[in-house]
Amino acid sequence: MLPTEILRHEHDVVLQMLDAAEHQADLIESTGTVDVVFIQQFVDFAAHFADGCHHLKEERHLFPALAAEGLTPEAGPVAVMLAEHERGRSLVAGLRRDVQAYSEGSRDTAKSLRENLHAYIQLLRQHIWKENNVLFPMADRLLPPDTQARLAEAFEHVEKEELGDGIHERLEQNGERPCRRAPRPYVTPGGVPCVKGDVSWGTPMPG
């Protein structure tokens, strides 16, 4: 599998989670209440899978490989991707602060939480589109076969050595089943109906 195919698959997982998070953001707007457990798990997913695994693969391995082929991180698409990674980290940190404050009784943070959640969703969707449609096709053209093979091996090393054996698979499975206790029936991106009381986030995230 090409390294960009690995990253595209991870994008699909993230997009499913973003759809579920958007549903929760709409509920916050309509009800003024926050599903603290969902938001906490979403924040952990964003920090560990989207950033701690996926973005780490890009920053530590893909982007340097592209730099070696002349696509420097100082300008152009790689520079844009790096800036958006940092923006995403800032928004996730804000979400973590907001949900912690809300869980401790500061209900006025619901509005800030919803705004940060919407901003993160919009950022990641646009970011993923740019990578899928601009950066990754460039990488497929620029990177020679031996470099692509080394990248695929490096990605596997990130999953096992940086996250820990089995953690990537666990996070991915959680991201592919993003429905949690929706107060009204709705359909997940995979077409699976979710009703009140359904809990599919059964595996705890790493701390």
C-alpha cells in the first residue's frame, strides 16, 4: 500500500468522527447542554489519532521526504499543512479546557466549546480535502518507489513505537464507530442507525 493510501484511509476515519462531532455541536446549539463524555472522547481521539499518529507520520516522515524532492516546508502546500496542524492543536487545547470547565460546573463555556468544535471540524475537513486533492497526488508523482516503501515502514513504526502496540487499531476502531448516546435517532456516516442509549465507544482512550 502506498503511504498516501495509508494516510487517505486515516482521513476517512477522521471524517466519520467529524460528522459525529458536528451532530453534537448542533445539539449543543439547540439544547445548550454538552455530552461531556462524547466531547472528552472526541478530544482524546483528535489528540492521539488525528494529531499524535496521523499528523506525526506526515511531519516526521512524509514532509521531510517531500522536502528532499524540492517541496520545502518554508512555502507552498507543505507550509500550509504545517500551519493548519498547529491551528488544529490550538483548537483541541481549547476544547479540552472548555469541556473540563463545563464538567466542573461552568455552563457558560458551552458556547465557546461549540464554537471551537465547529472551527476544528471546518479546519480538518478543508485540510483533508487539500491533502487528498493537492498534496498527496504531488507526493505520488514526486516520491520514488524506494522512498515510498521506506515511508510505509516508517508509518508502521510510528503506530507501534510511538503510540504503542495495538493502540492505533483501537483508536481507528473507535473512530469508525463514532455514535454515542444521541438524544434522537440519526444515521452514522456508515449508514448504521444510532438510537438513544446506544454506546459504541466501549474502549477507553489512552491517557
